[in-house]
Amino acid sequence: MSEGGVLSTRSADLNSEILSIEGSLRSVRSPLKLVERFEDHPEIGTLHDNFVNAVDSYRDLKYLGTRVRMDGSVGEYKWMTYGEAGTARTAIGSGLVYHGIPKGACIGIYLINRPEWMVIEHACSSYSYISVPLYDTLGPDAVKYIVNHADIQVVFCVPDNLSNLMSFLSDLSSLRLIVVIGGTEQLMASLPSKGGIEVISYLNLQDEGHCNPQPFRSPLPEDVATICYTSGTTGTPKGAVLSHGNLIASVAGSLLSIKMTSMDIYISYLPLAHIYERAITIGMTYSGAAIGFYQGDHMTLMDDLAVLRPTIFASVPRLYNRIYSGILNSVRMSGSVKQRLFNVAFNAKKQAIMKGKVPSSIWDKLVFNKIKAKLGGRVHMMVSGASPISPEVMDFLRVCFGGRISEGYGMTETSCMVTLTEEGDNLSGHVGPPNPACEVKLEDVTEMNYTSDDKPYPRGEVCVRGPSVFKGYFKDDMQTQEMIDRNGWLHTGDIGLWLPGGRLKIIDRKKNIFKLAQGEYIAPEKIENVYANSKFVVQCFVYGDSLNSSLVAVVAVEPDVLKEWAISEGIKFENLSQLCSDPRAKSVVLADMDAVGRDAQLRGFEFVKAITLVAEPFSLENGLLTPTFKIKRPQAKAHFAKEISDMYSNIAVDQGSLPRSSL
């Protein structure tokens, strides 16, 4: 890359260009002007415009499908057309206006994925309300905080979540109306009066809107479309404010590399409260695709896939890892002959793919069509996002399922996608080039030894700028200013490097907070402070990453306590280092740490699953502590790389899965 100039680089294996402008990289699909609108429909500037266009273009096509009938039984998918969804949208929006809910009010959506979720979202967009998703799994304290912080006036929920709301209604000063989906009039009538808050059924609100239709109150692109509250890593949730223009730009840029049509079918089971799923459904709506919803239980997802037979499948590494492990376990259990056939087919197909050749169809007929059938048999594109996926799993999916297998990188604050691997790029272990709706640069992080001069590849903090970047955090100027600098660059806190062809690879975190493979955020210093209360522990370095689902730790032991225990157990040792290597010592230390963790009420994923004991404490002299006696995390990670790798390998062996590590 060159500072201040324009550099065009060509990736030989991708046959594509990535442009560098003043040190940042842009997609060649829109190098001089970042994408803000859809290429084929530049008149679409808001989510309302997007849905109006979809209703006009695909009125009689299938749009929203569900298997669950009114009586709770399960059958084939029953569909609502685009036209029917448009009518329902108008009724719900008109019903809110009829109840006096003012333009710009925040509307809470406290549901799992279902057709009503989408209808409510469309109603918010068409009548200039601000949707505020509430994760179905949120506890009472988080729900109470978000409702009050966002001044939510209406909450849509199901009966199960209504009981949660009812327990603290008196603490919700802004709430005026609760709309219950699946709630009967008998249920509504039996509810006690709660300080002027009206509770009605969804069907009742819809009927009121039908009888009192209201004209659309169309938003502008710069108007707020949604406030997405993050799950919160160390404190209270933060509300990312996204405009209509932010969301349209992000999806419009994505669709320049992802091709979807009205023939596509998508299964919606990832939480619609998450920006990943929201962005996908916006793209599906623009394309006229059909969206089928799961039953609401992940245990029945495979059955839903078999019935719906989607053509596009999006997921997260945790599920892909389960698919990967499940297939390998089935192969191991199938007998030596079938196992050898699978291995031959897998290696032959993988070799062809890596050479850019079309694999022989015989391997699909003999082996892989049966595997494809697990997802319905028609999937032609699979996308992974939310956290990093290991290269071996990506390669495995590419061989077993065929079609396009892509990994994306993004965040709520960027309206989802920052980068996405290109079609035809069979190199795993990176997240692709920038979305045409944003530009990306790497900023030096000298304290972690990441700079643009690093060889063989430039490294630094991933920074993003463009029309897809959020407006800021709701009622939180301080954190907004910490996130976005004076030049408009959003600082992600992720460390990346540029591979040839403008591919971004995420390699580290700048901040001492990270996400495990299942999506749980970890604040390691908090956990280290808890384990410091163990009588065996002098210091503790807790480590985890997004490729693994559990934590490990390197523990500098309290010499006298460990030696005293060993003597009491009749364990002989020549020195402290030898004792630290004894499995019995590791077991007793880990057991004591577990007890301390339980007393401190650590959550399940915050417990370390394996430890390494070391005799030498972390110090300024060995480069593992700062002058203020904090652990130098990047240095500790490098120093204990072998120990960390060995611990994860042992965990994987115990769990019967393959080891993963990003080290």
C-alpha cells in the first residue's frame, strides 16, 4: 500500500482488483464512490422504500412461511405472500397510529423469529417508528434497562415474555402499550391494570388498523431505523443507532458480490435481534426471496431444513462445527469400507477444488449428495459470520456441500458486513475484501508490535469508514467518541493483516475482551481476579479465542502451598517445576479454582477447562508484566503459545473432537 496515492493490486488467484486509496482499501466494484444505494434501484433509500418495491415487484410470490399452526401442531410450510405481508404491515402501523403512538417513537420487539417479527419491522419503517429488538434470551434486568434507556412506548411480545414484563411494569415509565402475539382476548381481560399501560392482542391491533387505515409516514434515509443493543461485555448494554441509509448501503454493497433471486429460499433461525440476520432478511426482501422460519426450537432445526429445503444457508461457527463433527463421527461409525470411500472422495474433490477445477460428479453421487441432504439438498450458498471459523471446517464444508462457501466479518456498528470472501476464492483462513459500502484500513498498534511495515504482511487495528457505519451509541457521546475518531474512522478493536488480493485476516484483539466460538464475550481480567483467591494461585493468565468454546489458563503457583499439599499426599518431587508438571497437582489446583469460581458465581463459560502450572511468576524481568503489574497479554500469549496449544489439544481429545487453535 502507499500513503497518499492510489495503488492497484491484482490477485492472481482471484482475478480481481482491490484499490488502495490513501492507505485504505476499497472494493474494485466501487472504488471511487462508496456504495449507498442498490445498483438496479437507486431510488430505494430506506427500508420502507425497499419493502414497497418488493411488494410491487413480487406481490403474489411466497414471502414469510411457518410450519406451526394456530393449534400448535406442525405441518408443511404455510406461506404469506409479499402482498399479504404488505397489507398486514399497513394494518399494524395504522393500529399504532390509532393508539396515538407518535412518529419517531421506539417500538420494542421481544420475540423469537416469526412472520410477525418481520411485519412489525416493516410497520415501523413505513410509519417512521424506531424498532428496538429485545433478545428473547435477555434477563429481566437487561429488558428493563433497554426499555427505559430507549424510552420504548410499545412492546410486542408473546405470552411467555409478557409474564416477564408484568413482573416489573411499574418500573417502565415510558411504556404505553403491550401487544401480545398469540394472546387471546380472555388472556387480555384477565390481566390486572398496570398504571395506565394497555395490553391488547396482536389480532386486535391488526383489526383496529384495518378499520382505521392511516397513510404512510415515510422516513428519510438519514432517519433512525433501529437501535440495536449489544449484549454488553462488561457493563450495561450499548444501543447502536443505525439509520435507514446505513442499512441500505450495507446490504446494497453486499449484494454486489452475493447474488440472490426470487427463486431463492432462506431459513431464518439466527436471532433477528442480531444485525447479521437483520441484514440478510433485508437482502432477501429486496431480491423477492422466500423466508421460512424455524419452529423456535433448535433441536428441530434439521427437520425444518428437510421440509423447507432452503437454497441459502447462513450460520455461525458453533453450528458449522457441530455439522463437521457430526459428519466425521458418522463416517467413523460407518465401517472401514465406507470410511475409506469417504476419504478417497474427500481428498479427490478437495484437490480438484484447490486447483480451480470442476470435481468429478461421481464423488457427489457416491458420497456427498447424502451429506447435502442434511440441509435439504438444495443449498447453493453457505455463509458463516459472527465469529471466526477455522480453516479446516471451511474446507470441509466446501468439499462436502459444494457451491459457494463464504465467511464474512462485520459488527452491529457497521450495519453488518465489513468484508466477505469472494466466490471462487478457495483459500480459507481470511474474511475477504471490503464491502463496496465501506473502506478499511489498518492502523498501527505499536504497543502490540503491529504496524504497516510488518513483513510479510501489513498489520494493525481494523478501522472502517463509509455510509454503512453507524450514527453512534444512543445517549452515549463518550463511548461514541471513543469508537469513531474525528476523521470518521470506526475503530473495531480487532487486529488484522492484509493478505494478497486485499483479503483481510483477523488475528487478534486490541482490547482485553474477546468472544468465544459460541458467541459469549469474555473479560479475562475479571476471571483472573477471581482465581487469584485460590490458595494455590499467585498469578493467572486466562486465555481464549473465537475458534474455541472454552477457556484455558496458565497459573503461576504459590510454591509453599503446593509443596505442602504434595508432602501431605506423599508425592515426591525434586523441584517445583517437576511438581508443576505432575497431573495430580494440576487436578487439585483446578479443583480449587473451580470451587473459588463457584463461590464467585462465575458463569459456566467463564470457568477454565484446562490449566498449565508454572514455577516462575510473571514479572517485569521476563517481560510478562507492565510497570503497573498488569499482564502483557500479547506477550503472554506468545510466551505460552505451546502450552496453550497443548491445553486445547488435550481438551479436544477429551471431547472427542479435533483441536483448533488460532496461535
